[in-house]
Amino acid sequence: MEGDALSIRPGNGVEVLGREVTCRFDPHRISSTGLNCISHAHSDHLPRGFEGEKAIASRVTLRCASERLGRKLHEETSPHVQMLEAGHIRGSRMFLLDGGSKVLYTGDMCPEDRFGMRGAKPVKADALIIESTYGSRGWDFPPREEIGAVIKDWVEDNLAQDFSVALMTYPLGKSQLLLDFLGELEPYLVDNVLCSTQWVEEEGEERFRYRAVPEGAVNAPSLYICSTAARKGAVLQRLQKGKLRTAYISGWALRRGFFNHMRVDEGFPLSDHAGHDELLSFVKGCDPNIVYTNHGFDEDLASDITRELGIEAKALKSLKKKEGAKGSQKKLAEF
């Protein structure tokens, strides 16, 4: 990669700087210069400051981000950036930046195809910036469609016993995934779950089966999908006076005692992130010269990549400039 001037550093999101292009992945602030790429519309990946209003993102992400931020974001494109399916939530994208050398930024990702949703697929890159939410050994998930079948059985068993069921999870992403295999039960969507689902429908090509919660009480045992914030809302407060079973849906449900900690009756480890072994497999498929791990168990994953795959890897945060330190950003020509 002689003469390559691309460099990578943490800063305003993940910054990739080059002679021809400057790109910021999941920036904290939308800059008026360079390219701003938003991988998906979960709050921890959204900007909070604005010098401009343009971003490279899917239509679903732009709509959901605009609604959540209360500020209209506009679509931008670049011949240097290709969007690829990330498989995390509806509208999530990876970004392949070609500025002489190729840099793949995964954002949050899941490689498994499930419930009709396509997972992320490896692509050849010189440098890979990969999420590491579950990057530690032991964080590997059962096949997600099998977990979905277990969830559905549990819901149907409780409904048959005249219990209503409230499944608590993220309003954007996991809630729509639940609708993929629970839609025939016509669940009621509570508050922000309903709004998020409608935004996804309006900007995408999918239509889900669900119901809005009516004004009055629902007498028959029914399924509800809601966020944890709904615990204190009128709908769940009313349901808790009767026969109700609750469950939380998250990859963290693999952790012992999770559902007791969350104060629910059950927990199911249905994750929209890659597990540890899935991350290693994805890295191997990309065959990069250098890997930067980001978020979660970043140092654990970097160590495993180097030891098991023989690929140089380090936590992205290790490049963060320290006071008086030199060489805090890495040029791809060094690898």
C-alpha cells in the first residue's frame, strides 16, 4: 500500500482521513466537511451535534434518526462509500470505504440470516473496524430461529393459560424481529414500539401484522410488545392488576440471573449482535491486514483475533490520543 495516506483514529466517531476523502463513521457531530456515515438509528450511534444535515445511511435509518432526533437528516452519497447489509436491525448498514485502500466499518452487525432478514457477509478489506459487543469467550448464541421458536411456544403456553404476555425489548430493531415470527398472534405494540414499527414500514417495503393498543381495556389474554420504559406506563400498569407474564428479549439473557435482575418472569437470549465465534469467523472472511475492535469486549476480541487468526488486531480506543503521546493514529501504509 505504498503511498497510501489513509489513517484511522477515534475522535468524532471513527474517523478515516485521506488525501481524497475524509469519512466519519457514526459521528457524534455531523460535520459540514467530509462524509458522515450513520450505521443505524439506535441512540448510541446517533449524532448529537450538527454543523450540517447530510449523512450516508439507509432510508430507514435516516427516517428513524430524524424522528428520534427531532431534526431532519438528508441523504448523501459518495462514489467512495458502498453500503452493505449489516444484519443488525432494519436499515442497518456496514460501510466499505475505498480511498486507495479499502476500509470496512461494520457498526453493530449480525451475520446470521434469520426470519427472512439477511445477515452481514464478509468482504475483502485492507482494514476492518468491527464491533465487539459480545467479543469475549462464552458469548455465543444458539441459532436465532430456534430461540424464536422457544419464545413463541412460551407465549402461546401462557396465552392458553389465560395470561397476557408482555415482551420487553428495544423499540427499534428487536421489536420488528419479534413481529417476523409472532405476527400471527397479532400483538399489541405499546407506545414507542408502535411508532418505530410504523417508521420502518413507511420507509421500507415490509408490512408487519400487529395492533395498536385501544383506548379501553383489552379483556382477552393478549400479547404485548413494549420497551422497559412501558413498565410505568398506563398499559402495563393496567395489565399488572390481572394475570400477566413478562419476559425480556436480549443477548444479555445468557448471563446467569438476568431475568431476576430485570424483574421479569423469563429472559430469552435472542441477539441482533454477532457472538464471539461469529465475530472471529467474520474477521477471517474479510482477510484484513489490520483489525480494530470497537465497543464492548474490544480488548478480549483483539487478543483472540491475533492469537487464533494471526492477524494484527487492537482495540480502537488504544489509538485515542493521550496527552503528550505521539502516533495516536495509524496509516494503512504501515501494515
